[in-house]
Amino acid sequence: MSERMTKDELLRRILEAKIEWEATSSLMNPEEQETTRVAGDWTVKDVYAHLTWHEREMLNWLTAGRFGGSPLWNEPLDTRNNIIWQENRERAADNVREDSRNIHEALYKTLETLTDEQLNDPAQWPGLPADWIPWQIIADNTYDHYRDHSANLKEFILRQSR
């Protein structure tokens, strides 16, 4: 049996991880964020776009009231990530960051409206497989995702300072 998650705890974890990501990314100046490759071909701006895509998918699912999403979920991870990168690589960094703030805020507000039961019971979401726990899907695409990219960026920054 999976651990239960309360809405308050989920929101706390998301907020903490988002703050950590913002603080970590701010260690690089805006020009570096847009031009320095920190993860393969990706810049910090590209990571913002990547994270935003995942949060947008969570927002779309939750506001639709039924589980579903982009056809990109059917693609292998590397293919999906490359398509997201291609779709966003020419966007201005300010636009990407604004989109990130707006989507994150909308997702957070939407999560505030959910009940603990909606976060823990897959039966609350038509289309969601019975063995998928809603809060875990949200965690994978929000706070766990932010923490992974924060850790990767911290490692990159440490390597550069040696």
C-alpha cells in the first residue's frame, strides 16, 4: 500500500522544491542561463521549458477532471524530451520564465482545490489506471522533477568552479 498524501503536504513539497530550483538557477546570471549548456545541449532556459511542459500536463489533467495528456507521453523519454526542447529552443528566456511562473501558479491554485481523497484514490479520476496513485504522478512531474534538475544544476556549477 502506498503512503497517503495530504494536500497540505503535497503543496509544501512542491513549494520547497520550486524555491530550491529558483535559487539554484539564480546562481547563474541571465546570460549564462540562456547560453551555457548545463545538461547536454540544454541551457537553464531549456530546463525551465522542460519543467513547465510537465507542470502544464499536470494542470491540463487536473482541470479536465479526467486523466489524459499529450500524445508525447507515448514517445520514449529521450524522444519526448527532444521534441519539447525543439519546440522551445528559440523562445526568449524571459518568455520561458514567465510561462513557468504562470503555469506553476495555475497548477498550485488548482491543487489547492483538490481533496486528499482526489490525491490518493485513482478512482476519482476517470481514465487513470487503478494502480496509479494521483499524488505520485503529480510528485513525479513537480517536486521530484524540480529536485532532480536542481541537483544536476548544482553538480554542473560545482564542476565549473573547480
